[in-house]
Amino acid sequence: MRSFLITAAIALLAGFAGAAAWDFSGLGPERTRDYLMANPEVLPEAMGELQRRDMMARIEPLRDELEQPYPGAVLGNPDGEITLVEFSDYACGFCRQSLEDVNDLIASNPDLRVVIREYPVLSAGSADAARMALAAADQGRFEAFHNAMFAQDGLSAEAIEAAAEQAGLNLAAANAAIAAGAYETQLQNNVFLGQSLRISGTPAFIVGDQVLDGAVGFDPLSEAIAEARDS
């Protein structure tokens, strides 16, 4: 019965008025209303379920595009059956903090593919580093640059160049591609995807039908991956 009553609560929270909401339980408006009034603790559960359904409705139409990486901008197993999408900004301290967690997830999940969506929302330097990251992806050096860039102190032109050199990039080729605007469409598309999913900051992780905002840590991400694997 509880599941039916939660469904009624979801209907109420979603904006169905009066008896129309209470009838969602199939138990009649009076019994349903009396139960919910006596057990208001089900309402947060219903709100959580409503938010999950809303997010699913946003993710599903975009899933194929969302989980298709820019060629080379992927960590872990590029053919993995489970995909974790991360919206990331090199100026973001919480993204830097999450790097070890993501690397640990990759080490403990051989079937995990991590799609990095460059989402440079914090500074002009963020965008410069994101462009260089995509140039690194073109050269098959994305992971090396990704790790090297987060190890830098700041996002100056010198820091970005140092990370690129450390990752073994052909800097002349990378700078030529950047100057030609090779990565603007990809960055614009990432902004579109982020805005469509109401992602306002970084890092943001998407796996299965869940969005986890911020540096949530290894365990919540691992649990979300396990749920996606079992679904």
C-alpha cells in the first residue's frame, strides 16, 4: 500500500489538485488523505522520487549524445558497458579533489567508461585549458593532459603549456587547431547539454538515471555505478 500512497503524494507534489491527487493511490481520496496527513514523512520520499523522474525525463532524450564522447576525451575503458559522464572545469578545486576518486573508480571497475565533458564555466583560463584538452584528445594524449593540468598551480598560459608539454603534445599542431576554432562547436554543445540538464556547477556526474552534483566522493559514485549496472 505504501507505494500507492507515495504515488498519490507524487501526484500531489506534481500539481494535481484535490481529489484527483488522492485518487492516484486507488484507495479513495479520504483514506489516502488521512494516511498522508498522519504520515507526512512519506512526502520527502515522494519528492525525491518526483525529482528522479524529472531528471530521467531530461536525461533520456539526450542520453546517446551525452554518453558519446568527443573522440579521445574518455578515461577508463573506452568500450566499457557502464558510462559515467563528468562535467568538469580545470579551474574547479572540487574537480581536482574528485580526480583521485574517478581514478579509483576506474581501477575498481574494468567495465567503466568515463566521458569527460569540458564545461569551462569559471574563468577564461578554464576555456583555454578545455581547448588544449580537446587538442590533447585529438593527439591521443587526453588522460595525460587531464592529469597534468589538474596538477598545475593555476590556469595561466604558461601552466597550460607546461601541462601540454608534460603530456607529450605537439604544441604547434595543438595551437594551430585551437586558433582555427576546431573546438568551439564541442564546447558550445557541452554548454547546451549542461543547461538542458540544469547543471550549474562542476563537477557534475551522470550515471544511469542519476545526477550527482559536486565532489560527492568515491562511495556515492560507486553505489550509483552499481545501480546503473544492475538496472
